[in-house]
Amino acid sequence: MSSWISWPSPEALSREGRARSRRGLGRATRLVLVAVAVWGIVNAKGLNGWQIAGSLAGVAAAYAAVLAYSRVTLRHRLWPAVGLILLLMAGGELTALLGARVPATVLWCGCAVLAIERLPLAVGVPLAAGALVAFAVTQSQDSLLVVTVTSAGLGLAGYTARLDAESRGNTQRLLAQERAARKAEAQSAALAERARIAREIHDVLAHSLSAQTVHLEVTRLLIERGAEQEVVLERVVAARRMAREGLAETRQALSALRGEMAPVEEFLKELVASEGARLEVRGESRRLPAEAGLAVRRVAQEAMTNVRKHAPGALVALRLDYRPLEVELEFRDFGGRSPVDNSLEASGSGYGLRGMRERAELLGGALDAGPAEEGFVVRLRVPA
């Protein structure tokens, strides 16, 4: 029932999506119909010059009415469209009364096809039937079979044109949806890449610059208090070391963004060597995907930073476990000389291990962190 009262879609009624050859064929068809109408008027018997001129003006008006009909049906304006069809049918009656049967036939047949093609069927079918009845009445010299077959063919042509337009409209909608989906996918990928870059900037720069700030602030206080030169120099050297480490980490982050990274084990060995920690490797070593390897690196760095801040002097042990479908990193400290709260909520700016947990979840893994019997443990699992 809905198909009888619904309009063809705007995509079906518009000319967009039609092939150039199809558009050319449509223009050629319209020109042929206009030429047939003009020929019928010029060769009609009993028409004087004024009547011929008036009939030709009527053909021009009918062509303008057809163009207007295309526009109002594209906007789904029912009553103006019905009015234009009735006007064209009345023009056919007038042309037939003047004795120009060919232009009248063109108008009635065109009205039948256009009504079925571009209007809701509940309105278009009755209008087409009226136009075809008017056409049949004027064909008294033809047999009933010829008139019936011709009328049925015109109705079928209109319905076929409607189905073809609907098919083209559906194709246009699908193409528009696909373009929108691709655009959304591209925007999503761009946002994900921005988020990834933002994480790398935070993980590298925030870690390095915050440590340098602490050392430089201590250096300033020592200078103000007149501390010994060796003590001040020690802090300056530490700040310089943090700057170099930050530069190295920045280069590593850029390499990671390009997909170029050194093996994770090498990085962890360098990390534990500089901090006096232990490293245990289990399972068969293999090269990890860039994102998984980067997550292991960042979690180890962040956990080591938390040990420096919250449990200075603590013994640290790392375990890297290669499993068939994932890799696990366990970072454990055994308490420092001045133990303090080492939970996620107390980790600096709040973006440290919490950010690592988000990174792990984005990769389909998990990160757990909390106090152990002695000290604190951080455990990362990511697919690899």
C-alpha cells in the first residue's frame, strides 16, 4: 500500500547519476517528440496561419509545462504537478478540436508516461488512465486491439521508467552512504592517529620535562642557599642526563610512529642496566608489533618513573613473558627507603599508568596495577 501513496525518491527523479549517453538519448527523444508535434501541426488540414502559429505557441508552452512538471515533482509538490498534467491534457483536447491529432496524441501519451513515472501511483494511475482514454477516443479509425495494446504499452513504459529511476536512485543513495562512510572512516582514522601522537608526546615529553624541572628547581634552591659547587654540579649533570634521555626517547617515539623500532628486549636491558634492576625473559623471543612493543616500553618507563618518585632506592625486577598469542610484562618493586602511596591515582599528573591502561585496552589487552605483599606490581598483557 505504501508504494501506491509514496513518491519516487528525489534521487530517482533527479538527473544526477545518469550516464552522459542516457542524458543525450533523453534530449534526442524530447526533440523528436517536439518535431513530430510541429510536423503534425504544419501538415494538419483546415488550419489557417493564425491557428498554426497558435498551435506552435501551444507546443512551446507544453514544453515549458513539462520542464516545470519535472521541477515540481522533484520537490514532491503534488497539486502543482497534478495541475500541470491536467493542463497538458487540456492542451491535447484543444489541439484535437483544431484537427491536429498528432500533437494531441503526443501530449496524451506523454502525460500518461509522465504521470506514472513521477507521481505517486495512487494519483498517477488515474491521471494516466484519463490521458489514455482521451487518446483511445480519438483513434476511432484504429481497431480496438491496436488501441488497447498501444495504451497498455504506454502504461508499461511509464512504469518501467519509474522502476529504472528508482533503481538509479537507490544506487545513488548507496553511493552517497558509501562516500559518507569512507569520509567518517577517514576522519576516525585521523582522530585515532592524532590521539596516538598525543599519547606519544605526553609519554615522552611529560616524563622527561617534569624530571628536568625537578632537577632545575632543586638546583635553583641549592644556589640560593649557597650550597657547595659539587652538589649543584651534580644536579645540573642529572638535568642534562634527563634532557639527553628525553631526546633519545623522542627519537624512539618518532621511529615508532614510522613503524621503525629496536627490539623490546634491548630497550628493557638498557633500562634495567641504568637503574640497577633485574630482567627475566621467558618464552621464545620474537619481534613484537609496533604498537605492542611501544606499549611495553612505555609501561616500563612509567613504572620506573613511579619507583623513582614514590619508592626511591627500591629493588626492581622485570619479567617479560612471550606467550603464543600475547606478551606479558610484569614490573615489580620491593619497597624503597621512603615508601609512599604508589597507586594509579597518585602517579603524577594522572595520565601516567592510567594512560598506559587506556593504551593497553585500545590494543585489546589489559593493565593491572596495585600493591603487593611488599612494594608495588604493574602487570601488562597485550596481544602480540
